[in-house]
Amino acid sequence: MNALAANCMPIPSPEMMVRFEGSGPSYTSYPTTDRFVEAFTADQASQALAQRRHGAAALFLPLSLYVHIPFCESLCYYCACNKSITRQHERAEAYLRYLSREVDLHTAHLGLGQSVSQLHLGGGTPTFLSDDELRELMAMLRRSFAFSPSGEYSIEVDPRTVDAARLATLAELGFNRPSFGVQDFDAAVQKAVHRIQPFEQVRALIEAARLLGFKSINVDLMYGLPQQTPESFERTLAQVSQLRPDRIALYAYAHRPQRFKPQRRISVAELPTVEARLTMLSRSLSAFQAAGYVHVGMEHFALPDDALAIAKRQGRLYRSFQGYSTQPDSDLISLGVSAIGRVGATYSQNATTLDEYYDHLDQGRLPVVRGLALSRDDMVRRSVIMALMCQGHLEIESIELAHLIDFKTYFAAELTLLHDMQAQGLVEVTDTSLRITPTGGYFVRGVAMVFDRYLQADRTRARLSRII
């Protein structure tokens, strides 16, 4: 697909953006993480691991791995991630020891040598670790798991913490997809969010990454930050077009200072208006399409020859807690503080503080503090939501056969709720399928929310409380 073909994707009007693109879950899972309960224990997580070891999934579906590295040298004011701000690099040494214990606990249930086709190092700042510490971590993982030669192995990279030599180390260790956190190149915006990284620095790193043979280089951008204007962000978009990364993730900044303390350092008066945010989003979509990028889904864009865009065209796109992926929909083993995993029909989350995480492992237990065992209804709705999020359509018969339901009866209320979206040209509903239109693709989370039983129940309770 060329730039002209990409331009055939219609960009929604500002009025439609206002109406349909409100806040809502990103559906990296269903049910979403806010539905997890503390009644789900480490014992249940252990049982799920043991069941995988003796089930068909262990034979036919490789694992995905996620490792959370929580440390950062400096604080980015917009950040909503679980992190620990420190310049004491010796803290990483203790953390790696505990990660090793957690890996051992997993392999005690799973067995050694389970196949892995996807690894993601997130944070925090994974490149807070030294080269030797990264080597130690990868050796630890390779002793316990069998990494597929054709797998996707990604790492989040803070451009301020690496140079060409460090990128060479990452390539040597088997990483093949770096993701550079950029957010914005404007100097005033960078100062306002406490993250200074000039365009020239990022350009040099991306050029070095290409020379080292990295594929699917990703750049993260964010709109709605303090000091941003449509004009300043348009300059950033032009600079990103010069870099031409294989993938772009465009996130909307959500200002929630009550929940995320770092955001209290951001002045509300410096945030762009709703109208300015919508203009930034609209211009971003236009810029990406003009540069030939394909809208993969949600906030993700990719060049037509990138594996993610190819997977989208071929109907092989998957979604997990790390976002969209080309790898099979499989169990996710997540390691480290606050990490969230999925095994079988269960989700689990680790302790969110280092002290509690260490304490669980000192007691010889998985550091799981909450999670969820999915019900039959959860499984049905997860299938529907993931089909919509990843493929943009679903065949009604396939859902009926997989879950032994009558789709139109089971989802009668949901199909009624879709009438307005259908009238607006966002979805097409027939007797045999439900399809999201190209324009509707920008509002896919809104379509998915219709099938979220928990969310709809919350809205019903809210309406009743207002009536009462």
C-alpha cells in the first residue's frame, strides 16, 4: 500500500470526535484491570500455571514474556507508570536477584524450556540497567525458557540513557524491536514535562538502530501535554516524518493528578484546550496518512511493509497488555513489580511496591496480590471485544460455534445500543457479521465498550442513582 492508498482512510470530523471519542478502556484485556479482585490469590495463579504445563497450550502455543523494570533516573511529569525514581544503580542488583526467584517459581510450575515467541521489557526505564545487568537478565530468561528464532523481542528505550554502543549491546542480546519514548520534540513542552531530549539525539539513535539491523523501530508520541499547541505539535509531526520510524504510537495525555502524583507538577493552565487537542489529533492522522502509515488500531500506526501492518491485513493481529502484536494469542508470563499476566482463563497482578514484592518472594510465594478468574460470560465477551479490537470485524457464526450461544439473543441489548453508531457510519451490522468501518476504526474502543458488561452495569447504576 502506498501513501495515496493510505489516504483513502477517511479522517473523522471534529464533531464526530467530540461525540464518540471520550475516555474509556484501551482493552488490552477483558475484563479490564479495574475489575481485578484481591480474592484472587497466588495459589490460584500457581494452579493456572500448573494446568498450562499439562494442557494443550504448552504444546502448541508459545508463551509471551513481560518484564517490568521500575527504575528511572529522573521523573517525567506526565508519567502514569509504576516507577521508582533513583540514581542509585546498585538497587538494580537486588531487583535482579528477586526477578530470578520469581522466574524459578514460575518454572517450578511450568517446567523448564517452555517456548517463547515474544518478550517485552517495560518500565520505568529498562535501559536503567547496565549492559552487564541486561546480559544477566537475558541469561536468566534463556536458562528457563526457549526463545523462538522468529520471535519479537522488544524493549522500551529512553533516548537519554543509550548511545550507539548500547544499542549494539541490545542487538547482541537478541532484541529486535526498540521503542523510543519521544512524546514531543518542542523544547518548551520538553521542559514543561521534565524530559529534555533534542531531535538530533533521537535521529542519531534511530539511524544507528537501522545500521544495526533493528526492525520495526517504534516511536511514542503524546498529545495534550502542557505548552503544546497545534502548531508546535505539527512541527514535531514533521520531524517524526523525517525519522520515518516503522511504527508510531500516538497517545492522549490524561491529566489525573489525584491518582498520579507526578502530574501535580503540571499546571492546568498550561494544558491545551479540548479544541486544541482535537486539532492536534486530526492533524496527526492527516500527517501519518500523508506519510503512508496504516492505521493498525487504536493509537497505533505502521508502515505498510511492517509486520504489524501485514498482520492487520492478514487478520493475524493480536492484543495483550503490551498493546498490538503479531504473535499468537497466548499466555503471558509477567515478571516484576506490578506486572500483569494472563494464563488460561485467569489474570493476575503482582504487588505494586518493591517492599511487598520482595516480601512475597522472601516467603517463597508468587508475588500475586490480585487478579481474576474469568466466567463463561467473560470469555464470550473477551472473544467479541478482541475480534473487534484486532480484526475490526467478527463473524457471528464463529462466536456462536466457539461459545455455544445464539448471538442475537445473547447480545440483544448490545445490538440495540449499536443502532446509533450504525446510523453514524461507524459500524455495519448484518445477519452474519459485525464490521467496523474505516472511520469507525478510530473509535473502536467505543464499539467495544458496548459489549463490556461491567461498564454497562456501572452506567445503569449511575443512571439509577441519579433518578433516586
